[in-house]
Amino acid sequence: MRRYTVSVVSDRQPRSVSSQAADNLTFIRSAMERSSTFTVVPGVGGVVTGVIGLIAAVVGARQPTADRWLETWLAAASVAVIVELVAMTMKAHRARMMLTGTNARRFALGMAAPLVAGAAITYELWRVRNFTVMVPVWLLLYGAGVLIGGMFTVPVVRAIGVCFMAAGIAAIVTPSEWGNIWLAVGFGGLHVGFGAYIARNHGG
């Protein structure tokens, strides 16, 4: 009786060493990115933003109408956003870090959602002519955004978020006439104080 030997040849080709090394490097880089924190929150930019907030509080208090007061703060917010983005880009460049990493995207998304909600609520409050509620809404939602985004950066950022939310609660339980003062405390004082701390202890 004849015996027939059947050999099975695998269709899978052995992977090259270079391919395996590239995959390993990709995995390591991804793991490091997930475990690292987003450290390019700009302290100097925070200080400048705080100064803008203090100026807006002074100018806003002198406006003859609520609409002019709102325009003042919206203009200040627009300038502050530009300042923060420029400062963040410069800090990332100095630190040779990318602003497109996983934690950077998480930080941006964490900040964006409450801010978009705040913009929509502000529009509705303006439409119904209720300006006093805007102050706690701004402080609370900005604080919530910073707190959420702060989960992916240095711990002090989370502390900023908590302080903003505390200021928002204070704006609720105190007379509405104090609203501009609480905005000065939050967007002015907190930004200056924490911005100086970040600049000194976290690379500018």
C-alpha cells in the first residue's frame, strides 16, 4: 500500500522585522500619548486673559444699556480666545509638542461642549431680555468646561474649573447687581492668579 504525504502550505507570509518594529513603535507611542497629560495650557496667556477680563468688567459697568454691556463682554471673550490660542501654540512650539494628540483633542472637546451650550443659552437669554442670568451661566459652564478639559492636563487646571463654578454659585445666591463683580473675580482675578502660577510652575 502506498502512503501519500500531504503537505499544507500556509498562505500567510511571515511578517518582516521592520513591519513588526513599526507596529511596536506605533503601539508604544499611542500608549505614551494616552498616559501623558496635555501640558501646554498657557499660564502667560491666562494672565493676559485675566487682564482682558478686568478691563471688560470696568468698561462693562460703565455701559448705559444691557445690550452694550453684553457687547463689551462678547468682544472681550473674542479677544481672549485669540490670545489663548496664540499663547498655547507658542508654548507647544517651545515644548516641541503637538496640538493634535489624543489628550489635546480630549481637552478641546471637554472645553467645547459647555462653551457651545453657554453660547446657545446666552442667545436665548438675550432674546427674552434676561441679562442677569447670563453671569452665573457663563461662570458655571466655563468652569465645567475647564474642569472636564482639566482631566487631561495638570491638576491645577481642574482647580480653576472648581473655582469658576464656585463663583457661578456665588453669583446665584448674591444680588444680581453684583454680577459684574463676579465676572471680574472669575474671568479677571482667577485667570491672573492661576495663570501666574502655571507660568511659574508649568513652563510658561
